[in-house]
Amino acid sequence: MNEDLKYKVALSMLPNIGGILARNLVAYIGSAEGVFSQSAKALTKVPGIGELYARTIKKSNVLPKAEQELEYIDKNGIDIHFYTDKTYPRRLKSCVDAPLIIYTKGKMNLDAERVISIVGTRNATEYGKSIVSDLCREFAERKYNILIVSGLAYGIDIQAHRSALKYDLPTVGVIAHGLDMLYPAIHKQTALKMQESGGIVTDFPSNSKIDPANFVKRNRIIAGLADATIVVESAKKGGSLITADIASSYNRDVYAFPGRSGDTYSKGCNQLIRNNQATLIEGIEDLEYFMGWEKTDKVEAIQSSLFIDLKPEEERVVDLLKEKGELFIDQISAEIKLPVSRVSAMLLNLEFKNLLVALPGKMYKLR
């Protein structure tokens, strides 16, 4: 058994210790294993960890549970991603409350060039379903390297997944329980099909109880995995509005399709638009405009013509961002094997040359 992984899983299982406190523990102590070997007194010196949390850690009996979880993972072809792993999705990693660990099943690229979350009411109308279907069809027609994310729930969620499958787009469902089951069970066949070029994601271990609060918690992953969240239909209150609010807190784009003023499941979208919490879109052309996608080919052509004016190291950075899409400065530093201080100066120079854009969290992408 992978002992290091056992301690990482155990860390994620500690009661009342969320992702932020867990990351503080690892940062100050140096490893997940070290968290369990430190004395209670030493643990209290970690910011945010007082005597109560220290006692919770020392009294916890999570290591046997972590061993059981690893056995289940090995037997069922599940992949596990700790937040320090290279396989942990970069967009999610930049979120302050990102989960310590995510479990995935399928063949997915969570760092796809473009990732869009599509969410909405469980009581989807034909109007909402047609919007989702048309959007996925147009993504496919434009041959975008795009991943569709949703929550595998009734209504708009399952329509997003099924439309993506229909048009051969990879799609990922984020669930609010462990991978030992699927809720709702009626969507099991769709979930199995998704695993051929996408799959299922969760931060809950097996044998987790289905709790309404977990569905709200999983919404942060739906929002955090994506460049933008699109709300198709929503009542005045609902999980999709929570997802939109979380996406906005992550500085991600939020879009909403408008509906008729009297329609119950248009009130949420209209409210988002009215309160400037989402940008109104009516089709893929609007999305392309606001996301800047329609400029991609032109910009790449311009960049190619400018390479002659770049230093070799700068060309390596540009080539890397063309391949990966968006990267944190430490990822760029690791990839091109140069110190962060030197990479920082190069990135600033490339910004001055109008070749790239600095994003929140010291992340960079090409213009």
C-alpha cells in the first residue's frame, strides 16, 4: 500500500478540518504524514489550528478508513489526485476552498483547453433542453477542444451530459457522494458512457451518506473546474444560482440565457442578468465574443510572426502556453526549468509585448 497516499487520504477525512486548514497543516509541517506524527502542542502552532482542532487530529481514527478507501480505489479503477499532484486540475487548484483530494473515474482531461460548466433547473423545459443541445452541437461544429462539466442531476445537468455525448464532446459529472454508487440511479447508463471520454469526479470517499448539504458543497467543484459557468434555466432559488455565485467568487465568467418574465424557470436567470451577476447570452456567438474565442486563430498567426523578435527562453514560454492553455507561474518555472524570479521577468516582458494576459492567482495565458 502507498503509505504516503494513505496519509493524504486520511488528512482529507479529518472531521471539521476543511481544505484550507489541511493545506495550512501541510505547508507548516511539511507533509501529510507529518500531521499525524506531530504532538498536539506542535499542531497548535499552525495558523488556524487551536487546541480543539489539535485534539481532534490526535484523537481521530481515520488511518484505518484511509486504508480501506485505498483498497476500494485499487479494486475499482479509481484515480486519486492530491492538491500538490501534477494531475490535480489547475483551474480548481487556484480556488481558495478547493478540495484537498478529488477522486475520478474515466478517461478525462480536466485541464482541457476550454472547460465550460452548464447548470440549471432539475425541471428543465423543452426551451432549456433545446438551448443546451444547440450549444453542444455548435461547440462540436466549431471543433473546439472543450470539456463540458455538470452535476449529473435531473433536468439541465443530464441534458448537458447527453448532448455532449451525442456530439462526441467529452463530459464530466461532479457528484455529491462516493464513487461506490450513483444518484440518481436512473442516470447510471449515461454515467458509464461518459467514462469513455470523460467521467465522474467527486471529493467524497466511498460509503459517504447522501446529504443535501453535500450537493451544495460539490457545486464549488463544478464552478472551479471551468473557465465559465452557463446557467440555462433556474427558478428564483436553486443550486445553479449557488454555483453561479461560487464561480463569480472565483473570478470566473458567469453567463445566463434569458427567458420570458412570467416563466417560473426563467426567473433565476433573469435575476442574475438584472443584478449584473451574469452576462446575458443568446447563443454561441455571444459566448465566443465575451470569452474572446473568435480571436484565437488570428492571434496565433500574429504570435507566430512575432517569434523572430523573441528570445529562445521567451519562445519556450509562448510554446508552452499554446500547448497547455493556462498555467501558474510555478508550473511554467517547473516546465522550462528556470527559477521563478527569472520566469517572472520574462512573463512581464511578454505582457509588455501584448502576447499574454496575467490572470488572478499568478496564472497566465496567451492573448
